[in-house]
Amino acid sequence: MRKLYIIGIGPGNPEQVTIQAIKAINQVDVFFITNKGETKSDLTQFRKEICERYIDEPSYRTIEIIDPWRDPTIDSYTSQVEAWHQQRALIYEDLIKNELQEDECGAFLIWGDPSLYDSTLRVIDQIIGRGQIHFDYEVIPGITSIQALAARHKITLNGIGESICITTGRQLSTDLVSSTENVVVMLDGTCSFKNVLDKEVEIYWGAYVGSDKEILLSGTLAETLESIEAARSAAREKNGWVMDTYLLRNPSARRLDK
Ligand SMILES: C[S@@+](CC[C@H](N)C(=O)[O-])C[C@H]1O[C@@H](n2cnc3c(N)ncnc32)[C@H](O)[C@@H]1O
């Protein structure tokens, strides 16, 4: 039976690829690598580097997938993403059927960890649900950008007994920050931390964490807001893309047991 590995490869540092991931990568006949366009070609290159660096007997094939277009005319964000995932499912199904022999092993190399803001497992579920092809699959965890951020800032994400909320820039609000001690924000293209009213909230920010382009800044929002915004925009200008994550820590947030 065909086998698929969904392998977390960490957030951009080849030394943060786990031994389990390296062992799985060495079983693979075909790597399916999604190309998300020119600006993200560094990410595609990183996946190729991982293969070159860690595969002992390089007899594998690489199939590049052009990511389908997300239709902005569809009304809600959720419907847009669902339609986009359906298209991905059809493309992946076709490739698994046509590019992978019955006894071969394929893999998707997932940025960070597959459990966090990544749609590959949802797309795999859709393919299985369609029942057109059959395969076995296994998920190999990777280091997330959140873990890499915490390690580089030398912090724990939570104080003793506190909660952590992980969300996106789109969902960040002053209410959330005033009711949650620790909020981790990902997928934020617009520096949404600017909209948090309490400027004494602390931010631990990182872009390209773990890679040689890494930038780290921390302090209260009052102290760092402008420098983070400037650093992010300069980095985006220079590299054509930027991925950043941050922790907002609000020591005065309301706790249920206080
Ligand atoms: C589509 S999500 C993928 C998250 C990934 N699965 C993970 O485990 O980290 C992309 C977001 O992850 C964050 N991210 C990924 N790699 C990063 C890095 N090296 N440095 C900072 N943030 C990163 C950014 O917030 C980016 O917008």
C-alpha cells in the first residue's frame, strides 16, 4: 500500500529537524513540495536543502505543486479557505495516484509542525473522505515557530499556572489581551499589536526565528512598537517576505482564580 509521511521540519533552522523526521525522510521516494510563488521560494529552497543535507542515498524524486489560487470573490474568509482546500485535495489526490507507485512512500514537508496553522492534515482527511485512493499515513511532529521563539528569548510562554492563547493577527483584540495573560500571535501581516490599548503589555517578537535572517525584539509595547514595525517592514522590503510570531504578556490580565 502507498504510504504518506506528513513531516514537521521546524521553522527554518536545519538543526531543528528531529531524528524521527530524518529517519522518515530517508524512507521517502517522492517529496511533494508546494510552491507558493516567487516570494516564498526561500521556503521551498529550505525543504530542498533538508533533503540534500539529510538523505543518505539520494534516489528520491521531487514533485513541485503549484498552490491553487484562493478566490477573493467568495464571501466569507472561511468559505474562501474551504474552497481552496477542496482544490488542494483534488490536486494532491491526483498526484498521489499518478506519481506514487502502490509500494512507494511519499512525503509532505511541513513548516514547523503540522498541528499548527497548517491545512495539510485537513486536506488529507478530505482525500480519504472522497474514497478514490487508499494509502496509509503517519504524522511526524516538528518544532513550531512558537517553541523556537520562546527558546531564542529564553522565556517560558506562561507564568505559574497561567493559560496561553494562540491566535492570529486577525483575531487579536484589546479584550483578548486584557483577559488572557499570555497571547501568542501568528499569521499577522499588519502588526496588530499596535491596536492593543494597554501599552504596558510586554511583547516578545521574532521574525525568521532560527534562521540566519533572525530578528528578535522585546520590551513593553510603549518601548518597542515603533522599532518592531520598522524592522518588520525593512525586512520584508529586503527579503520579499517575512514571517513573524510574538508573545504578548499582560501581567495585569484578569485570572479566574485571582
Ligand atoms: C502558516 S503558519 C505555519 C506555522 C507552523 N506550522 C509552525 O508550526 O510554526 C505561518 C506562520 O508561522 C509563523 N512562523 C513560521 N515560521 C516562523 C519563523 N521562522 N519565525 C517567526 N515566525 C514564524 C508566522 O507567524 C507565520 O505567519
